Amino acid sequence: MDEIKWDSSGLVPMVLQDEKTRDVLMVAWTNAEALKATIETGLCHFWSRSRQKFWKKGESSGHVQIVKELWFDCDIDTIVAIVEPKGPACHLGYRSCFFRKLEPVSVDGELVAHGEPEFDPKAVYGDKAKD
């Protein structure tokens, strides 16, 4: 933990990648407490910048991400977690948070959603569901 180059807020980004497909599922911020919990439990934990609180991925939805490997980049300021997903990663119901594609790749392109949500966010999160 001493080697990790935390930002001025004590955070580093963590990229979650599916162990089988290698698809990027999501990106979230982690701090030392959340990373320690991730390592100790084998489930992804993060720091929510918007809510200013520690959280376990799947605590509301049940869609946990089981950690198989943790990789650090050359600067030791970003983490890639290779995970076994237990349900969709995206709070909007999609398998991955990366479901929008810029088509065509140009300044005039439009974001186009690909795939369908696997669950209804309002059914899982109630009034807390947001875009």
C-alpha cells in the first residue's frame, strides 16, 4: 500500500475487467480503506466521490464483483481488477457501464447505446435510481 501513488484526495481509479471476456465493466475510485476491504473480502469496494462514502459494489443490487487478480500500472496510480461479475456492473442496468459508443468517431458523432439493460434500476434502487 505504501507504493501506491494516491491522488491529493487519497484516491486512485480502479478499472474492473471481466475475467472471461476482458470487457471493461466499470471504473470507480478507491482509497486505502476500500482497497484493503477489497483485498480482505475478495469483493470490490470503493470510495464514492459524489456521496463521500465508502461502499461495496453490489450492496444495494446484489451484483457483486468477485476479485480474481489486481494489476497496477507502471506508475502505480491506477488499478485493474480482473473480476468475476455476479450480475450487471452498471447502475443503469447494463452489463457494462461502457454501453455508449460514439458513432461515427468524429466531433459530430452521436452517442449510441448498444445492448439492453438487464434489470430495471428503479426496481432495484427505488427513488435513488438516477441516470
